[in-house]
Amino acid sequence: MEDLLRQTQKQAVDIVGAWNNGNVNQRQELATAFYPEGLVFSHERGYFEPANAVIQQMVWRCLDDLGNVGVPDGI
């Protein structure tokens, strides 16, 4: 039991400390691990938050169904 306890303590990671002490690349790795779909900036709330994948998929499907949007050549 004591061996298991020691192993668990070695595997514990201080996420907050890793974020605070991490450089840009390390923070990006942490963010990607926790939010694989990415974070978007919410102008309404004033900070980054997880993207709503369901709504994004609906928008992309709608745009795909519409085809070319805008001037006749699709630009």
C-alpha cells in the first residue's frame, strides 16, 4: 500500500503551478490537452472559453449547403 501511495504522489501534477511557471509552448500544450477543440474569445464575457462544437458544426453545414455566398464567383 505504501508503494502505491508513493507512486501516486510522484504522478501527481500541479496543474496550476505548471501553468504559472510554464512558457508559452508549455501553456499551449496544457490548453490543448484540456480543450482539444480550442478556446475562443467571448466578447460578451470578456475572456476565452471552450468553443461550442455543436453550433460550429451547424454553421459549417449551413454554409456548405448554401454553396457560393456573395458575388457570383463565390468570393
